[in-house]
Amino acid sequence: MDLARFLELVHTQGWQGWALWLVLVAQALLWVGLVRLHLALRREEAPWEECVGKIRSAFLRKLNGEEEIQELKVHRYAPLVDQLVALHFAEEKSDRFDRWLLLRWKAKEGLRPYWIRWGHLIIGFGVVVWFLQGLRLDIGTEVLKRTPADPRLLWVWLGYAMVLAWKQVRLHGNLERVQRSLLLPRRDE
């Protein structure tokens, strides 16, 4: 990156130079938001095979099954998984369909903040791209290449934002596996 070239652009371009500072700050905020979302999703990652296997094992075993169920009540995997397990045991006397609805609602409620944060980041990306498009019309994009405000960095950002969206979809699928193993454990799942 050529910082000297960027600083020269800022000083020589007038109000467009100030706009470049805004673009740089906006890009930095987008990256910080993306890293925070990545770390939040990482906290939700559980050892899924172990988690589903232990739940299934606890409910399918005849011998020592009750001990495993008691251990399952206090075991910690990931915040959303722990919420689903706690809700299941709190509502275990209710009808299976009611528990299924509650678990499904709790999983979607737990994922909603991540999707909202991701959506805000995508909207912010659109605003920065729109702003850069206006600057491109005034000063061109060639002068921005290899500077800290390089528009190509936004496309890298967007690529990783799409990876995070895929991780959220995968997290939802894994939570559904946990839900199925709590309600209808099968040996061949």
C-alpha cells in the first residue's frame, strides 16, 4: 500500500480528499464489524458430532442413560446449543410438537441477531460502494489503487461476508440436528 500517495491525494483533491478520509474510515468500520461478527459466530461453534452423538446416546441407551442425561443437563457446548438443551429439559413434560415449536423458535431467535448484524454490514457495504462510485466519477479509480482506500479491498470484504453468511446457514443446520437429536433420537442419523 502506498500511504504517501494516499496522503498526497487527500491534500490535493479538496473536498474529494475529505471524502477519501470518510471512505477510509467507513472501510475500517466495515472490517471491524466483519471481524466482530466472525468472532461472535466462532463462539457458537460446537463440536457438532460429539454434541449430537452424546445427546443421541443419552436418550437411546437403556443402561446408564439416566446418568448421561443428567450429565447432558450441565455440559457446555456453545451458547445456542446450551439454550436449546436447557429449554428441552425445562419443557420435557409438554407435548413433543410443542417442544419442537419452542426449540425451533429458540434457534431462530438465537440466530436473528447474527443475521441482523450481517444485514447492517451489507447495507454499509452498499453505502460505501455508492460513495466510491461518486468519487470514481470525480477523480477516477486508478488513483485509488494500491492506497488504503483501494476499492478492491471492499470486494475481498464482500467475499468474506458471504463466507460468514454460509457459516450462519451451516450453524442453523447444525442447530436443527441438535433439535432432532433431542426430540427424535435415531441411531442412524
